[in-house]
Amino acid sequence: MSNLFPISVTVNGVLYQKEVEPRLLLSDFLRHTLGLTGTHVGCEHGVCGVCTILFDDKPARSCIMFAVQANGHKIMTVEGLSNDMEHLHPLQEAFSEKHALQCGFCTPGFLMTLIPFLKENPDPTEEQIREAISGNLCRCTGYQNIIEAVKLAASKLQASKATVAN
Amino acid sequence: MKPAPFEYVVPKNLNDCLNFLYQHSETAKILAGGQSLIPTMNFRMAQPEYLIDINNLNELSFIRTDKTGGLQMGALIRHHQVENDPLIAQKAPLLHEVMPWIGHVQIRSRGTIGGSLVHADPAAELPSAMVALNARFKVKSKKKERWIPAEQFFVGLFATALEPGEMLVEIAIPAMPLHSGYSFQEYSRRKGDFALVGVACMLVLDKNKVCEQARLVYMGVGEGPVLAAQACQSLVGKTLTPDLLQQAAKIASQNDLTPPNDMHASSAYRRHLAEVLGHQSLSQSLERAEKSF
């Protein structure tokens, strides 16, 4: 049996100090150790994209990282997007309004992939959106409504930025 | 779908790392980006006893130029860094063009250039690009340090010239000759998948527009990167015409390659792709090389 390693990791702004077995996947750490079950687990070999989280602000597959590697790093999961159902993130609102999900299993991965994408590409073309979501699989929607939602989210985010600027 | 237990080792510096690797070369694996290693560990196809995490070795994380205008990169440089680095876009535009083809954005934010090269997947983009670019790899062990040309580094299916206790530490790419053109073409079933067939191409012309060097390197058609030697030979010393390029692509697909048959594509289909993509990459390379005059 391998030893336990102490790690301290910031998840959604909260510092956690835990002891983990080195082989514990980051996705399992988030779900089972921290109880943050918004991050889903699908293929467990880096193909389906449902476990996507932000690792130091960059999208990464949490199922092909070890929790011990997150020591000293900053993570954001889908739970970090909004505090309650009344105040969803504009991207979440857009997904809801455009019916960009049916079963919802893939949604957290899409959202976490798109947060940094929209930051870097505030006014994306459809081609850029398709490229951005190419690493996430959805078996319900056929992607069309997801693309519509990203367009809507982009305009919502632009509008809220304009309001803040004014 | 969970990895078998292992001992986790975090070396403080490269020497530490090489010492440990020397002692446990048979049972240790190096963990860099982990984007290929951890999936194989999840499947338990790999069950290393020790995992040496080199992510803190900042000495392997650099991008710089040498005196001759060539590029030097530490093995721990991540794909997204290569993709977004202006120096690389300028000095090694072929490499810059290859990067978006590697996996997806989530993979590129973690995966490392050294990790991809030592993994040596026969359908991966970087090994072929490195062979096309005449890159050289610096490998180090506790006992010695040596340089291996990319062409000699890939020795078979997921196999490299690395000896037990050695690790890849640096990648050197020579400066692009004055009149050179490049191209990268790939066909895969879905965007971001490994290539069914891909090809990296470099053409170098002399001042009279005569072909001085041709590098047409395929992926997905063999046990590693495949340099289409006969096709390249058919171009060197000649003034390149569309007919010659068409003919070279045919030579590559018919004489230089023995593509595998598998569930993803038949050998004949891969041969067809090799000709089409080879022709496209040669044509684009020539077009780009001619712009330099």
C-alpha cells in the first residue's frame, strides 16, 4: 500500500488540506473526498470531456491527473460558477434558454471548457465554437443548441461587460 | 478503471531525478503531462512501481534560440505553450502549424512536448514533425549525456532509442534555411483524434530554385514516423513542377509506405490518403518556399 501525501489545494476559492493516496485521480478527489459531484466522470481516459475542470485557469481533464499533482494549485469546478439556482452564470442561463442539454451529464464539462474559451474569444465565430467544443462529447443534443447557447452566452457576457463599463 | 498503487516521487532537481531513475530504471516511469501515461495506468496497461513527477523541474521548462537562430526547448514545455509562443511561430512555423492538431485544448494545456515524443505513438503528430524538421534530442542519464537525431530516436511501435536510466531533456530544431517551405496535412475520423494518415513536409530550395532538400514524413502508416525516402530522392536536385510533386506523392504511397490494416481504415484507404495528403503538403510547401524569393 502506498503512503498518504498531504496536499493543500484551492477549489472554487476554498483552501482544502487533505491527505491522499498518490493513485487517487483528481476527478475522484473532487467527487468523493470533497463531495463536489458536479464534475462528472465518463470515459476515464481523456476522451469524453465530462470531467473538464479549470486547473490554474486552464481547462484540463481531471480524470487523467492525480490529486497529488494539484498540491499548491488552484482549481475551479462547475460548482464555482454560481452560488444558487437564482443567480446562474450567463453561460448557464444561455444553456438553459437555448435547450443546450437534455440529460445534462456532459454539461459541466462543456461549461468548464467554454468559460476560458469565451474569456479569450469574447465574440467567437461558429467555426471557433465548434473547434472549442471538439473535445467534449454530447450524446443528446447533436451540438446545434450548444452552439446556439455559446453564441447567446457571448452576447450576454458582452452586454454585462458593457453595463459594468458604463 | 483505476490505477494500481505506486510510490510517488518528487525530485527536487534534474540530478535528483536522474539518480532515482538510475536506481529504478526497470520499475519507474516519468510523469510529465500524464495525458498518455495516466490513461494507460487507468486501464492498468501500465503499472509502474514508482512514478517520478517532474512537473516541478523548472530547468526543463524553457524556449530559447541558439547562436545560429535554431530553437531550443525544454522537454517539459507544454503543448499550449508551443502553440502560443511567438518565437516558435517565427522560427519553426511547421511546429506552430502542427500544434492545433494535437488532441484537444484540454489535452494541450497539460501535455508536454517531451512526453509526446518519448511516448512515440505511431499516429502522433510531433514525432513526424520533428523528423521533418531535422530536430535533435538531448538525452541524459546519471552517467552520460548524448544527442540523438530525431530520425534515429523513433525505433518502433511506442519504442525509442532511450536506454534504461535515460530521459529526454531538450529538443533542438535547426534554423529554417532561407528558401524553405513547409506544410502539415492530416486526416482523422474526428477532429482531435489520432491521424488515420498525416504528413509533415519540408522543402528547401537553393538560390536557383532547385530542390536542395525534401522531407516528407508520414504518421499513422507504420510503427513510427516514416520518412518517404524514395519520394524525397525523386525531388532533390530538380526544379520542382506540379507534375513532379504529383509523381513524388505517388512514389511515397506506393513504394515508401506499407500502411496497416485495422478497424479504423484499410491499408488501401491509407495508401490513397497518403497520396492525396502527400501531394497537398508538397504543393503547399513549394508555394511557401517560392514566396521567399
